[in-house]
Amino acid sequence: MEVATTPVDNKNLIHIDGELIAVPLVGCIAFGVIDRGTNVLQVRPTTLCPLSCIFCSTDAGPRSRRRATEYVVELDCLLDTFREVVAMKGCSKIEAHIDTVGDATTYPKLVELVHQLSQVPEVSVVSMQSHGALLTEKLAERLDAAGLSRLNLSIDSMDPELARTLSGTPSFDVMKVLEVAEYITSSLKMDVLLAPVWVPGVNDGDLPRIIEFAKRIRAGKRWPPLGIQKMEVHKYGRRPKGVKPMSWFKFYNSLRELEAIYGLKLILNPRDFGIRKERKIPPVFKKFEKVKVEVIAPGWLKGEALGVARSRLVTIVGAEGVEIGSKVNVRMLETKDNLYIARLEL
């Protein structure tokens, strides 16, 4: 594992390459492979993001105030872990979904990752989530040729100025993203799903325009053309000033009204994407269990560290001042979905 000598956006940049120390790629929500007990496996190769969206649930991008570290995972390490998890699950027709706590297009070997995932015999779908800031027609062509099945494209506004405001990035050009989206649907095999985040009181008027755009470019060849997301407030995320999240009741009622107007299904369920429950890889820790871990790296957020035990990564909170290479006692706070968060035990 190599730690960069220069910071990125005032944060450490760590390359997970497996050469100096074996770093498990199951256990940490920020990077690696996540299995939530379905036929969809989340593949997270990077935490970097070019945008600083004002509603970002993970406080990503150059304006992040809570992140201490960014990570980029070496391709072969990530693929090895993915194949191991697939073997443990023992199922077929798996969707490899490249999503991140940043943006997938920041990963330097994204095209090769898509290609290698598509070659795994048990994988039938390779999908990806992006805001499209770094997307070009050429990159879209390469991803299409590599085997990308679907691009979930988060377009939150079609108004250039509002899109820049929502992205927290003055240089963001949503018009280029729209052009690439239309190019993909007209010229390439991969599907496009538009996935705007509904920020109440901010981009309400954009939802009809985005729906009409999806219909015009004929998004949704194989899957639904739209997956409108409800803005949620997360403990370590961002909340736009003066914005109150909608209730789920109001959100679904609003989607039903839009469905009636535009004749499109907007309230989606797992069946629309072929998602089904499957065996989950077995957990290795129990909640509240006391464990000794080896500290291997600074954590994703300030005050955290990463530790290893039983071939899993553990995020240690309350770890200010803990030295890399030390062995410490922790108590497990969260163990759901093989994502392990523990508190340092003094």
C-alpha cells in the first residue's frame, strides 16, 4: 500500500495496491466490494470526485470538510476480491454496479475495469453511476465497447446556472453532459437511466424538463429511463441551506402525479432491474464484539483509522492519535452487510 507524498484537495491520497501490505477490500464502505444480500455487487474503485454537490450525502469533492483521506484501488486487487465474493455467493446473473462515494469516472482504469467485470462468467450486467462531469463521447464509446450495460446519469438540472449551483462547481457544464447522453442513446448499445436528485424548493421545476428530455432521447432501452432520487440528509453529508427533505409520502405522491402526466413509470422497485435476494457472504464479526485489529491507514473521515482483522477492513472511529502499525482493541458498533465500524477501546 502506497501513501502519496502530496495531498489531493488538502487530503491524503492512498493507493491500495497490495504490494507492501495486504489490504482486504471487504469491510469499508468507502472502497472495495459490497454485498448487500442480492445479485447486485457494488464495486467501488475510487473515492475521488470532481464536483462538490451541495446535497452530497458523502461530502465528496474539493470542498469536502469532513474527509481526511481519498483512496484509489489497484485494478487487479479489486478484480481478485470481486471474483472471490462471486464465488462465495454461488449465484449467477450478477449485476456488477460501479458506484462510488465520489464519481467512477475519476478511476484511471475504468474502461479496463468494465471490460474485466463483463468477462466474469457469473456477471450478466455491468452498470455505473456518474454525474458525467468527466464524461465525453470518446469515453462513452470506450465504455460501450468494453461492455457497460447501463449508465445511471445523475442530471439534477437542465439549467446551466442551477446545475453549477447544485454541483457546487462553477466550471460544471451540464450542456455537455446532455449532449453525451443524447449521443449514447442515439449511437451506442449501452442504456442510459437519468437519475436526478430531487432537491425540494430548488430543482422542482426541472423534473418535468428532465422527464421530457429522457423521452425525447429515448432513454431506457432495457431498463426504466428515469430513477428520480429523494434527497436525504446524512450525518456526514451536506445539506443545502434552508432545504427541508420531503417525506416519503409526499415524494411518492409527487411521483404518481408525474407518472399520470407523462405516462412513464417513475416509482421503481427491484424487479424493474432484475434485482433479487441471494445468499450473502458470511459475516466475520458480531455486533458489540471486542476485537484486536492492526491499524494500517488513516481513515476516510477525520478522527478515523482503518484496521485489519480476520481478513476484513474495519473503520475505527474515535481514533485520533492512533499510530499506523499499532494493534488496538476495538468494539464493533456496526456489522451489517459486512461493513464494519468499531470504536476504539482504551
